[in-house]
Amino acid sequence: MLRRGSHRLLKPAHLIPRYRYYTEENRSDVDYDYHTYKHHREVRKWYARHEVLTAEKLVNTLAETESLNHHNGLSRDGDGPFERELVRKGISVDKYPLPTTVGVHRVNEMVLLRRQELQRKADVAMNRQRTAMKCERPSAWYDETLGPLNLHFLKLAQHSYSQNIVRLPRNPIRHGQLGVADAAAENDDDGSVEGGQSGRPDPART
């Protein structure tokens, strides 16, 4: 409810500042923070409308160009009878022809096929290199004198070694005792097997 005389405080419609949308190249360096950013819904609505107008303008321009070319007795792309005859014979008229939609789709398809082929070759090369660099037992990092080993990492690193490094005994393992650890794990009272049934916690349950 307005107070008496409060209508004098209201600004006329032509003096009320309207919302303006600025992109990064339209914003001024002097009063950069003067126009605050609007809500993201408003910004998305403005960009959607801008995209629609741009598409309509492009379609109208193409239609007007094709209509003008047809009115002048040319093809819709502007080629005359001599150019069309060369195209029928398979001779390229333009020195730098523009790519068509079919050409763009074909290039994208070739890129995807090339990526797929490179991925297949990379997998084969990585498997060959991983097999060549596969060791019998881990190096000095396989030691629990400074702390327990991460069972998740052991599962990930198992493919790099021939012996079983996930199966750990109850007592902390030291470097160079991998064969002894396997024997201790086999002779363990609990029958420790891969998966954490020994005295170690199961990584799947932690």
C-alpha cells in the first residue's frame, strides 16, 4: 500500500533502467562492475533467442541468394552452364572448394576411425611392452618396515609381477621375503588366500 504522496517518488517508465546483456567483448574496462550479471536463466534465454535470430538471418540470406541466382539464370549456388558442365566432367571449378555437409561428416568419421585404430595399436603395443617389462617379484618398495602396504595398490600392480603380491601373511613382510611370505601364507592357521581372509583387512569391505 502506497503512502500519500509516494507516487512522486516513482520514476517514469522512460527513466527506469532496462536490463542489458553484455558479452566479454562488449563490457567496458572502465565501468566493468557497473552492470551486474543477470540470472543464469535470463542469460540462457537471451543466448537462445540470439541463436534463433542468427539462424533465421542465415537461412533468409541463403534463400535470397539462391532466389537471386535463379532469377539471373544461374544455379542456386551461383554456377553458370560452363561451370556445371565442368562439374559433370569431374573438374573442380573452385581453386579452394568449400567443404560440403557430406564432406564434413566424412572427415569426422575418418577422424573417429583413425582414433579407434590408434587406440587398438596402442593397446597392442602397451600389452607387448607390459609383457616385456614384467618382473618376477617387486623391488624394494614391497616392504612393510615403514608401514603397511595398500591392498588396493597391490591389486592394481599385480599384473606387473609373476608372483602373487596380494596374498600377505599375518606378520609384516620385509623386502626379499616374497617366497617366504608365500610359504608363510600357505602354512597360516587361518588359511590366508587372496581376498583378505588372512589377518589383513579386506579392501572390498573397507
